[in-house]
Amino acid sequence: QPQCTLPDVLIWMLSNNRRVAYARVPAQNILYSVVEEEKGKDCAKIQTVFMKV
């Protein structure tokens, strides 16, 4: 079974230069490609991301 070689994308919420929350987004979900079948399911879409403390 093939595995994705791209690392996940981490989104950090900062407050006073401290990391207070984060979210992890799988890279294959937001990957861009000119070929429609190779794009990630959330590519070029606005989405809500719930962060973890």
C-alpha cells in the first residue's frame, strides 16, 4: 500500500510570540496540480480548521 511522502502542513496560532494552538492538515488534501484528478480534495477551497490547544 503506497504512503504519501509529503509531510503534513502545520498551522500555528500565535499570541505574544507563543504558540497557543495548532492544526495539522494532510498535504495530499491541499495539493495543487493542473491535472484535475491529481488535485487534493480541498485544493483552492476555503475551509474551517479546528485547532488543538
